[in-house]
Amino acid sequence: MKTAFLSVSYKHRSQLEAEFTAINTSLRKFDVQPIDFVTTYRFELGQEREMMALSCALIRAANLLIAEVTHKAIGVGVEVGFAAALGIPIIYARHAEAEYSTTIGGVATYNIAYHHPAELMTQLANLLEKLGI
């Protein structure tokens, strides 16, 4: 089964529940298993190396990475940079009114700017269909 690593600001993930429901719905329509790292795994202070080792292993095994960057975050940049170095396709998603990240935009394979979760779901589904995922 294909997988998509979902990269998002840990601090802001809970504010994006509707957006992640839209992403997950689109992925499952194409039999792609989402890997929502920040909600699936928990680490304590002092487990940074374990956290990054697991994150890197999951990204390495993924077929694509979806970075939701409505809220910029250093960790998302690290994950996106790692995926880019591995040649993994990167989908950069953000609310249309959010500040554009030139760093993420500079390495992303595809860019989605949306106004509401339903639009995100439609744009992502169209892109996945176009990619033949």
C-alpha cells in the first residue's frame, strides 16, 4: 500500500482538524495510507534522536509527503528538506490567506492553496488522480 507522510506544525495540528479530515479522505479514496506523525507518536524530552530517527524512516518509506504549512514550523521544514533530498514528491498545502513559505515552495513538487477544507479535498483528489496514485 502506498503511504503519504503528513507534515504539520505540532503546535497547530489541533487547529487543522477539518483540513486533515479532508486530506485523509482524499488519500483513502486512492488507497493511500496517511501517516499523521504528530498525532500518532508521542515523545518525551530527551527522546529527540528517537523521534527524528522514526520520522526519517517513515519519510524514507513514504511515496509522497504532504506538508500543511498554513502555520510555518521548523520541524516541517526539516521533514520537507529530508524528503526533497530523497527525491520524494512533496505537496505543499496552505490556506490561501496564509503567508507563503518560499523555502517550502522552493522544493515542493506541487502547491495547493485553498480557502476551505472542501476545496483542499477536491484539489488534492484531482492532483492524486492526475499523478496516477
